[in-house]
Amino acid sequence: MNPALKSKIREDLLKSIGHLEFSFRKVHSIDLSKADWDEAELETLESFSSRFARTSDLYVSRYLRALALESDPAFRGSLIDLLNLGEKQGWIDSARQWYRIRELRNVAAHEYSTEQLGELFRELFALTPQILKIKSLL
């Protein structure tokens, strides 16, 4: 892979992680067990959700794929193939956990009832440390 492109992907990823860290800290002050968030809380939660999705997408779709192609230029595997390779290579801890992160990225893009949003935000919150951990791997 072109070193300049890899550097740009890494730079974008680090910025995205920084934004996610900021939103994650803000979400700590919100009661995720309730279902009647005020507008400010909902805005914070939606921003957090968006940053979770963006960061996970950058890491999997761009960075992991770049690493996979760097190690095997002929790699053309599916998402699960990429995640399994990532786990095998030590780029991620758990293919299963990252597959769930990717599922949640897709779920976050759709509207659900307030009860479902609560469950979604709680799961995003629980998985965020796994995404933030990649900062130490870059």
C-alpha cells in the first residue's frame, strides 16, 4: 500500500477516535436506563452513535482492509474473512465482537422506538472501549 495513503487513513482514524472519546465521556453523564431523554441528551447520544459508526467503519473498511491487502495483495475476502484475518494477525481481539460492532453500525442508521434506542445506546456504550483500544495499536 502507498505509505502516504496509509498515513492518511491512520490520521483520519486517530481524529475519529478523538471525536468518539469526547462523545463517550459526555455519554457517561446520561442515564441510559431511562427512555425519556431531553433534547440535549438525545443530541449527545445521536452524536455518540454517529461517531461510533464512523470510527468502526474507518477501522474495518479502510484500515483493516489496507493491512489485509498489505499482507496479502490478493485478499478479496468478505467482512467475516477480514475480521477473522484481523483476529489471527492480532489487529483485533475478537472477530465476533467486531462483527457485532459492524451490525450495530448498521442498526444505528435506522430509526427505532425509544425502548430500542435505549438498548442500542447501552450496547454501543459497552462496546466503545473495544474501539478506543485500537488507538494503542496504530
